[in-house]
Amino acid sequence: MMRAFDRKQFRVLSLVSVTIGLRTLGLFMVLPIFTLYGEKFTDSYLLIAIALGAYGITMALFQTPLGRLSDRYGRKLIISAGIATFIAGNIICAYPVNIYGLILGRLVEGAGAVSSAGIALVHESVPVNKRNISDAIIGIAIGLSFMLGVVVGPILTTVFNYSSIFIIAALVGVFSFIPLLKIKETKKERLFKIKAKIDSKLAVISLISFFIYFYMIIFYLYLPIYSLKYFPVSRFYEFLLPVVFVAGIVGLSIARPADKNKTVLFSLVSLAVLLVSVPLFFLNNRITDVTYFALSVTAFYSGYIISETVFPTLITRLAPKNSYGGNLGFYTSMQHAGVFFGAVIAGLLIINIDHDLSIMILLLASFIFSIILLYFITHFHEIYLEKPQE
């Protein structure tokens, strides 16, 4: 797969992937123990859920302005500022006075919203017909960060206390500066003008991403609950490693055909797979079979990784080159808005009877609506090919 890129393209892609992967590792390390950590400060599941999803709302608010600033002042500068903010947020989370201090730390952590700047930097460096592959590689880096995080996080708690996990996450953030410093940003990339307009089609794609991430955070809230039926936290890796590996293979196998005029098709496939995964996953409350459980988690990860491969490419193929940062910023803003609202709604519903059934119906409706939206803007044809590249 790396043979698809020349030496310069490979260097930028690999360094950005490592930077984003390390930063993501810091986020994922705390997932398996976050609820237990939150219980030290409150017995309100709603407040714990808000703390878990709080980073999403600040990421949503800052992605677009930071993306536009990166269009003008350079990707590296904005990414560096975001990493510094991420480090500060983790330090606050390590020593909160109460649950509200933990929420504050998560808000600060999310303010370092640099995903759009990182993806824009890569997309500027690789040809248009290889962006699905580059997105897949970045997605694999994020997937590996998740696998490593959920394995390492619980293991570290057997040696250190929960607060120390956030300190370690901050240190991981410090290390993410190293590959970033090795990237050479060209003068042309730094002189883009800010372009504020967000195209209506791009806004609709971003709304679809809202629903995908809405599902993602709810998935992570329920994953430990369902997993504990079969594995203790320290053994989550026994099913997550093969499941994410299979889903990663699926994502990579999609990347090349998606680059060959099939991006819209596989966007539809990702939504269909996620739609199917919803009842599979939430029926785990009624079906106690570890094979079925692994199948449901595999379905989620496959749909999620495919979506991470194809939707950012739809954005950059529709957007003018000098506004990648701004448009990707709006796209990722909607993603993380989905994280926040997903956590809050799940936190509200989880205290009610049949909360899993209510959430399942809500998610099914959201993905059916997403498929309708995709049809509305594409008619399931590769219409972006009709637009000349700028």
C-alpha cells in the first residue's frame, strides 16, 4: 500500500499518522477506566457521561476556526497549539477537585482540535486519486491507537492509580510533537487565504458524520457493560485485537476500489453496515453468546473504519483546495458534536427502563435518515467527478 506514494508523500503521511495516532492513544487509554474514575467524584451516571463526552463539544466548537486558521497560518503551528492544549487538559483531569473539575479538564482537552489540519496537510501532499488510501492509513493508525490504548490503560491501573493514566496520556501528547517537528511545510501551504463559505453538500456530509460519531460514543459507553459478561477489563484485548484487525483489513480492502470512482458507493456501504450493526450490538443485552458479541463488535468497527476512509475524501473532492482546512474543520466539528450529544442522551436514557431499546431505535432512525441524506446529495452516483479539481 505504501508503494502508492513517493518518498515525500510517504514521509508526510507517516509522520502525520504517527502524530495523530499518539494523540489519539492518549484519548483512548482512559476509555476502559473512565467510568470507574468518574465514580470517585460522583454517583451520577449522567455527570460521568457528560465528562466522558465533554471533549466532543469543544472539539466541535474549535475544529472549524482552527481549520481555517491552519489554512492561513500553517498546519504545523495550529497542530502544535492543539497538542499543547491536549496536554494541559490531561493534567487537569489527573487532579480535579470534583466531577466538575474533571468535566473542565475534558473540555480543555478537546479544545486542541487539530484533526482537520492534520488531514488537510496529508491531502495537500498526496494526489486526489490516492486520498482514500491515505485516509485508510491514518484510520489504521487511529485503530491501532485504540487497540493499544484499551489494552495498556487497564494494565497500567494495576501499577498506577487512575490519575496517573491521565499523566501518562499527557506524556504521550508530548511525544507526539517529535514526528510533527520533522515535517517540512511548504510556503505555498502557509499562504492560503481564509475562505468561510461551507457548501451545502459538504454541510450534509458533515451532518451524516454527526450521526456516525453519535453512535460511536454510545458504542463505547455500552461496550464495557456488555464486555464484562465475558471478559474482565484487563482481558478486553482478547476480543478487541482480532475484531479491530479484521475491521482494519476490511477498511484497507475498500480503500483502493473506493479511489477508483467508488467513494459514494462505499459511503453507502459504510452506513448500511453501521445500520445493521445497531440491532446486532444492542441485542447483546438479550443474547449471551461470545461469538455473537464478537460479530456485533466487528460489524460496528467495519462500518466505522469504512466511513473514516471514504467520508473525508468526499469532503476534499468537493471542497476547493484552498479551503480544505475550513471544510474539514466543519466536518470534524459535526463529528465531535455527535460525541457530546451522544454521551448526554445516553446518560439520560440509561437510567430509564428499556434504555437500550430506546437508544437502538434512535440510532436505527438516524442511520436510515443518513442514507436518505446521502441519496439527496449524490443520488448514489459519483457526482463529485463532474466537478473539476482546483
